[in-house]
Amino acid sequence: MDDISIAETGYLVVDERAVTVSFQATPPSGARFACAIQALDEDFGVVGWRVVEYAPFPETTRSFTERVPTLALATTGTVKECWTI
């Protein structure tokens, strides 16, 4: 994970076409980074995913909530991985 600390803080199944995933990220100081966020169904199959890029920020840790479109009803959402870019 390129020394990026991630703490998932929750998810919300919006409807059968979307889920939101909330998390906190602590990247290296001044680093641009990206995260792959996914939505999973009850069998842990991937029903949606999204890669989001973030600009550097001055705070040590920052909170994010990202919406992930889905092809079917998700039962959870998670941050798969993050990396510096």
C-alpha cells in the first residue's frame, strides 16, 4: 500500500445501483495517491469498483466518502488498496 494508512469507517448501500464507502487516509506528506474502492455482493463477488485519485493535502489524515456505481445489489463496500502516484 505504499505506506498509505487506511482506516475504513463505514459503508452505506444506497440502492441496487450504488454504495458509498467512507474511510480515512494517511499518505506520505505531500504525496498524490489513488485508491481502488469496490462494492461486493453477499457472495463477496465484485459488483462495482472505482479508482479515485487524490491531490496532496496538508492534513496528516483526511476523511473521504466515495460513491461506487454497481451492476447489482451490493451488501458491502471496501477500500481494496491505495498507492502513491
